[in-house]
Amino acid sequence: MFALVFGFMQAQTKTEAETKATESDTRLREADTLRQAEIDKRLEITKVVGFAGEAAGASTDPAAVNRALEEAKATFSASGKQAKNLQQALAAGITDYNGLLAQNRDLTQQVEQLRNDLSSRQREFATALTEKDGTISQVRSELEDTRNSTNTQIVDLERQRDALREQVREGEQQISALRTQMDDAVRTASSENQRLLQRNNILSERVSSVERQQASPDGSVLTVSVELGRAWIDRGRLDRIRPGMQFEIRGASSGRTKGSVRVNSVEDRRSQVEILSQADPFDPISPDDAIYNDLYDPGRTPVAALLGNGFGKMSSEEMKNMLTQVGIRVEPEVTAETDYLILGTPFFDPDTGELIPWASQEPYKAAESLSVQIVPYRDATAWLGL
């Protein structure tokens, strides 16, 4: 019985041992499976990450990864330096890489732009070079034309030189002839000079007389009425004063021109005059001021000559009579005694109808040579009141 029980117990124990052994084998196999899966997982990680040792089947070495991480942190940007693991380091590296790609694209665009600019500059240079060649060709052509023209001009100048030499020879002959004529002219001029010296002496005496006449007043102012614009002068009918004559008024002491007057009415020894103008209202015409008229001389009979085809509405004879009435003697010709040459209506050429200049007429030339005062008709009539 005991043996049966003991055998039963041993069988039960064996069964339990076998069961435990089986469980242990199962757990062992499971552990081996987990271990192998972990090994496979590490190998997969090693394949992706790298950094494995040299031995076959070696997995990623953390120390190698840390070293690589430090190198990456030292290499990448400031953001990569803060990476705490390989993932962060890779993210920073990708960011830097993308930035570099963007910079590369910008640089590529700049390079392309520079290439385009270079191509444009090259085309412009080629165009400029072509234009330069064209300009050089044109300048060479113009230079050749200029050379040909210059040669032609040289030939022409040589011909002109020969012609000028001939003209010089003719000029020398003419000079010789002119010298002979000049000697004759000098002799003639010397004779004429003697004659003119004699005339000059006569004219000098006349000029001195005229200067004395111009320096002497023709009379003076007696009274003045500023309100009526009238005055009285000490010259009248017996002094050959007639209505319409005009006089210039000058200060008795200063000699400064004060104004002008015109004769209105005449008595034997005095005349009433109208004040025509007054130079300075603060220095009016006053008694004792002197009167002047270029054509009037109370102490001498002036001599005049007439030149003109009538005098306004008057003939030459009527003009002569009018001048005689105011005490001016009229002579038919201009002489050394003539004081005035009075010009009337101009003469006209009967064939052409053109005006004949005064300077071409003998009385006018004589008046100029003898320094006779030439007076237009309108001035003479204004001064004499004709």
C-alpha cells in the first residue's frame, strides 16, 4: 500500500515536474522569441540609423551616435546646436539644407541673370563694334575724298598763285603809274593848299565875327506877366522885328536857357511876345533876361542866298522880298560874305523823277566849303515869323 502510495506520489510529482518543465520550456521559447524579436528590431534600427560596430550582427553603438550628434551640432546652425538627440539634429540639418537649397536657387537665378546681362552686353558690344567698323570705313572714305579734294585745291591754289603773281606784276606797274600821278597830285594839292590857306584866313575872320555875334544878345526882356503868359522885349518895328519871329530867352547873369517866346504884336521900340516854353518853373523868365535869334542881328544887315524850287507857297522872288522886309539882304550866289544859305523845295530830275540831293548842287557845296550856315526853310520861317 505504502509502495503504491509512494509510487502514486512519485508519478504525480513527475507529472508536476514535467508540467513545470513544459511551462519552463514554453516560457524559455517565448523569451527566446522576444529576445530574437528585440534583436531583429535592433538590427532594423541599425540598418536605418547605422553607427554599428565592426563585428557581424553588431547593433547601433550609442557612443558612436553621441559622437555623430556632437559633430552635427558643431556643424549645423545655431538651432542645431540646441539639439538633444539625433532626431532634433536631423530636423535642424534639414532646415539648414532647405535654406541652402533656397540660397542655391537664388544664386542660380542671379547667375542666370548675370548670364543674360553678359549676353546682352556682348550683343551691345558686337553692335558697337559693327558701328565702329562702319564709322571707321566712313571716315576712311571721307579722308580719301578729302585727300582728293585737297589735291584739287592744291592745283587750284597753284593756279591762283600764278595768277596772283601776274596781278602783282601788273600791280607794280600800276603803282609806278600811281606814284607818278601822286607826285602830280601832290603838286596840285600844294597849290590848292595855298589857295585854301588864303580862304581859311577869310573864314577865320568871318567865324570870329559870327562868334562875337552869337555871344551878344539881340535884346532883353522889359516886363513879364506870368498870369497872362506874355512879356515885352526892347526891340520893335524900327529894329526890323515883325510878328511871328521867335527868340530864345537866357538868364542875364547865368546864361542858362530859360525858355522861348514868339512875337505877337510890334510897336516902334518894343514888342509883345507870347511865352512858348519855360525850362524851369522855379527859375521863370524875368525882366533883363537876354533874347537870342540865330538869324536876327540888330546891329548888322545879314546876307543870305536862296537854293530851292520855290519856298512853300512862295516863289524865290517872293521869298527874297519877305527877307528884305526883315532886314536880310539876299544875294544870287554864295560868297565869303554870305551868312546863310536858305533851302527851299528840293529839285527833281525831269527825266527820272528822282530827287536831286542838295550835296550835289554847286551853291550847297560852296556853302559847305565856306562854312556858311545852312538853314532849312521851315527853321528860317519859324525864327523870322514868315
